[in-house]
Amino acid sequence: MINARKRFVDAIIAEIVEQEGMARELAEFADLMEGDGHHATAETLWGMSRRRRVKGIELRGNLAALAIADHEATEGGD
């Protein structure tokens, strides 16, 4: 069970890295598009970037909830 939990946590961390990296790339591309006068495209890319950032935040929350559950399980709920 411990190995499965570790693999799960590792998968969440990898997904956080992926989401945040993609959010950063989308935001950089949006800046370039706006600089070239493609405002509608830039707005779309910024929206996509924000959704990726929110997903990263949600995943961090899930990771924190797992850490709390693990702590409570090992400490007997105190």
C-alpha cells in the first residue's frame, strides 16, 4: 500500500509540474501574440493559462489533503 501511495503522490507532483509549465508557456506565448497585435488570440491563451494554473492549485490542494490524511493516520487522529 505504501508503494502505491508513493506512486500516486509522485504522479500528482508530476502533473503539477506539467500544468504549471504549460501555464507558463501559454502565458509567454500570449504576451508575444499581444505584442504582435493579436489581442483575441492573446486573451484565449491567457484564459488557457489561467485554467492550467487553477488545475495546478487544485492538485496542490489534493497533495496537501493526502499529507494531512497520512499525518492523521500515523498520529492516531490527534
